[in-house]
Amino acid sequence: MKKRLMNDLKVAMKEKQKLRKSVITMLRAAIKQIEVDERIEVPEERVMDIIASQIKIKRKAIEDFKKAERQELVDEALEEIKVLQEYLPKQLSAIEIEKIVTEAIEMVGASSMKDMGKVMGIVNPKVKGIAEGSAVAKIVKEKLM
């Protein structure tokens, strides 16, 4: 993944794609920061977590930009998210998440919101990196109510 990021950065620089270059640079810096702080080589699956984390940060920023009525910043953040999502595996649809959640609910015999932790404990490892946690939690809540 790190090699792919470097190659994509070179292409973005050659083709003068400012936004793409900026996003890839930011992502590489986040990875490098962890490597320096923890004195490790960041494994591939952790890179995916970093990308997901960056997307989450961008989504929170979008909420703030909307409150401040800064549509140009909202649009830019949405474009940055699109670039970041290119590096993640294809995300599950709501229907696919719902199927996994339903199976988990049946497996643990969940019947109320008190069982949400048990259900999430089964679902999260199955959807890690391919579904957003907030989307999963929303579906679990809907099913348990």
C-alpha cells in the first residue's frame, strides 16, 4: 500500500492534481508519524485503519463546515474522502451489513438494546475495513429496537 501511495503521489505531481497530491501527502504523513512514534513498520491492515480514521476526521469536519456555512470547504472535504476511499476495499452496502447483523443477532439470541455490545462484538471483526462503524451501529440499533 505504501508503494502504491508513493506511485500515486508521483502521478498526481506530474499531472498537477493538487487535491489528490495533498490527500496522499497527508495520508503518508499520518502513516510516517505512527512509524516514528511507535518505532515500527506499519502493517498493511493498520494502514487501512489509518485511512478509515482520516475519512472519519473528514466527515466530522464536514459537519463543522456545514454549521459555519462554508460550502466550498464541504465540497473539498467530500472530494478528499473520495480520494481516500480509493485505497479502501469496496464497502459493504446497507443490505449486506443488515444480513451480517441479522445473523449475529440470531447467533447470540439478542432481543434488546442491552445485547448491542454482544452483537457488535461479533459484527465488528467481520466488517472491519469494509463498513463504517456508525453505519453498522445504526443498523444494529434499528434491529434491536
